[in-house]
Amino acid sequence: MADKDLDRRAGALDDTLWGHKWGFKDTRFVVRPDRSVYVTGSRYAISGPDMPDFIPFAEEMLQIKFDLADLKPERQDKPVPPPRVNPAFARALAEAFPATQVSQDDDERLLHSHGQTTADEVYKVLYGALERVADLVFYPESEADAERIVLLAQTHNVVLVPYGGGTSVSAALKLPADEDRMIVVVDMRRMNSIEWIDRENYRASVQAGITGRQLEEALAAEGFTSGHEPDSMELSTLGGWIATNASGMKKNRYGNIEDIVENITMVTPRGVVEQVVAMPRIAMGMQFQHLLFGSEGNLGLITRAVIRLYKLPEVKKYGSLVFPDFETGVAFLYALTRAGVLPASIRLVDNIQFRFGQALKPRPTQQQALIGKAQKAYLLRVKGFDPHKLCAATIVMEGSADEVAYQEKTVNRLAAQYGGVAGGAANGRRGYMLTYAIAYIRDFFIDYQILGETYETTVPWDKINDVIDAVTRMAEEKHTAYGLPGRPYVSPRITQLYHTGVCIYFTHGFSAKGVADPDRVFSAIEHSLRETIIAHGGSISHHHGVGKIRKDFMGDTVSPTTVELLKAVKQADDPDNIFGIRNNIFTE
């Protein structure tokens, strides 16, 4: 594919998934008896070498003692209740489709009954029980299959739940506990082909079940890229990106998903919704397809999309910068946005995440240790940076040689004006690629009774510090109020830049050792932090979506009339609530 670091030696790797946990089974964080940590397999750049500073960093940040004896064994007898069966539907399904497209296997049903939200889904399935489990899993292989399953579900009053990569972190895949009808989860991943490529006009028609990795591998073979690169791109699907209104790390160059997609095809109980032709832009009055971005499974099955393509970049160059503090780094980003020259990706991490990145480095060789010592001396003694305040930006520049050279010149010139110090291409590359492996850390910590989650928001430029400070204070207050051990881990980073604001991505966690119902506590604190974000000028979400965990904040997001109009659309499109996943305003 376009970036070989994402999955090195792809053909030699085992792509078996963990299932209930994040990612691939060949990758996990493991603690050695000497308390150093390593990552299994060879999938990521971080895989292999020992990381001696990982555990000490976690202990310092959480103010706890990391004890190997705290390992909490995963529940092996995961409860799967018998499926609810609609006999007439089951007969019609057996007549219409081969058995290879239908599964009532208990493991398959359980795997398709949740996403990757830490407290509301993953913790429950690992250590407790889900409130509702899918009754059947269906695998469409064509547009005709999708239309047929929707018709059968409508005829027999069966609930359909669209399923892509299963990477949702908004509880959007959490099944309604009080749903009495048969629930069929429709796994779209067999519809994973590129139907055609229009080389002259730079567009392609792509089936919605294709994962980001599959898409980029196939496009790269033809000399193209979609440019959409979310953290979850190895697992998440095109249909999922549309349904959640997703954003990628390189949105500065390629746009968010709504900028990349020109046409969407959705199968609904009322028929197929799509524009007759895809166009770069069209003034046709109100466009229903705009409602499909962020539809979160409430309206129908997204089966395909026409997307914009880009030639593979002539040059890709990484970079990194170190700033004396986060506020200075934000000021630099603001100036860079005004300069009108943004690299494909630029992300600013705070001091905590900077130090976390250092803790994830392998044990250095003697030469590396000497170089690191010299670099540290330069930053701290010569430049006068405070080791507990400095922060870093990782940069990816893509395009023609001239474009990249101009971007690099502009970035370095502005960085110098704000006291920034170049950190080198290797650090930038490592920091960018680390994103794909870092999601596995959550599951490692869960094993040792430490819960963590990420959540994001869009914030105007003048509210950045207010939101960050307020979230940090609230996390500390709630930590004390619930009597939790140690202290909370709260760390923001700025991941996307806009003319009027930024996306702030928070990581929050705490030790749950000895805490009763830690999933409930974590969920309650997350709700309070989201409430705080909105109260101080942030949005309900930037790209994770609403799902069920943010449903209470829709009143702060849209007017009552807007809610009623959206419900009217749902009633006209799906009067029997066949797509009854109940996300967003449809949770009631």
C-alpha cells in the first residue's frame, strides 16, 4: 500500500482479529518479569524491542504501583443468550440465501453485538455481560442482497443493524436492551470491491464494506490514494466513515469524508437513495445525501460510494518540532493556519504525551544513548526548555517536490519565530506511525484494571485553553469525588486544524483497582467531561459521532425544530423502525 509502515510484510502477517478487543491477534503489549514491556509480532514499527520506561511512566502519571498480580483474567464463559427467532423471517431467509451468508453461531453473534467503547461495551463483554446480543448475522455480497434483506426485514418486522469494522467508540453498535424483535446484524465486509476507476476524472465507485487498508492497497496498485487515513483505517470501512462523518489524519490535504465522497448509495425500507450521477458539485436544491453523513445506522444500509481520488504523492516527508510549552505550540499552529500553507498532517501533543512517546522508545544502544543525552542537553540547557512543559508537533508533508519544499520552508520559518526546535524526520515518522499501535495500549491496561478512553471535540481557537483547563479540573474533581486510587491521566492533543478552530483529542484514564462497578464510574465521569467540554465552548464531537453515549447533548447541539424535522425524515424513510439501532436523537 501507499505507506508500507502501516502493515509491514502484509502478506506474511496473520490478520486474525482479537474480536472483542482492538486489532490483530499478532499484536499485544506484554510485561516481562523485569517490568519492561514489548509488543508482539512485527506488524508495527514499535513491535519487538523492550521498552523499559513504559511502566515507570504509567506509575508516575497515575500515581499508583503497577503490580503484575493485578492482572484481571478475562471472563471465558461469556454469556450468549439463545437467539430470538422470527420463524417466518427465518424461513424466508433460508429460501433466499445460501447458508454461507447466514450465521447464528454464538461467537459470531457476540462479536457483532458491540463496538469498541471502553466502559459501555468492551469492559462489559470482557468481564460481565452485554444487555442485548444479536440474534443472527447476515453477510450480503451484492447490492441485490442488500435490497433483498431489507425487504425481508420490512415484511417480517425484523430489526437490521449495519456493521462495518466494529471500531465505533460512541456505543453506536450497542444494541437496544429493550428491543423485543429479532435483531439481525448486517456485516457489510464481503462487499469490499472497487467497482470502477475513472482515471481521467479521478474518481472511483467503491463498495461500502471495504476497509481502509484494503482500499489503499487496491488504489495504490493503480497509482492512486483516497487520502482518508483515520487512526482506525486498518479495520474501519468506507460505509462506517460515512455513517459516522469521519475525519482522517491527512484531512488538511485531502479533506474530511464529506469532502472525499461525491455520491452515496443507501438501501432503505422505501427503496434506494442516491443521486443519479456523481458530480464535483451540483446545485439541485436540498440534497438528501448530506443527511447520510453521520446517519449512524438509523436510515438504511450504505452499499457504495463514489469517491475522489488523488495520484500517489511524488514526495512524502516527515518532520517534527519541539516547542517550549503547549501555549506556544498552539500560537504556532494559529499562525501556520493563517499562512495558508498546511502540511497533510500536523499534530501537537502536550508534555504528557511527549513524555509518553519517549517512554515507548526501546532500550537505546550506547550510541543512541549518547545522542539522546546531547539532544536533551541542547533543549534543556541551551534552549532553556522545561522538561515538564515542552511539547512536540509531528508533521507529514505530501505532494510534488516543489509543494513539499515550500511547505517545509514555511513551517520551519514560522516555527523559528515561536521558539520551535526541529526534532528530525525520524521522530516525526515514528510519532505519526505510532498512532496505529497505540490503540492496543488500552486493552493492555484494561487487563491490569486501568481504564482509559479517547474522546474528541471541535473548539474555536479562543476556547482551546479554556476547554483543556476545564476538562483537567473536572477529571480531578470527579476522581476525588469517586474516591479513585492515585490520580487521573488527562492529556490533550490537537489533531486537525480549521480556519476557525481545531480538533482537540483527549486521552483520559484512571486505575480502577478496588473500585466497585468501574465501568459505571468511568461512564459517569466521561459524561461529566463531555458536559464540561460543551459548557466551555466545545462541540459534541468532531468525528467519533454521537451514538448513544453523547445522546444527552443533542439539545445543546441542534434546535428542537431540527430534531422534529429529522424525526420526520426517519418516519418517512423507515416508519416501522426496521433500522432500529436508536442512535443520536433516535435513542428515545
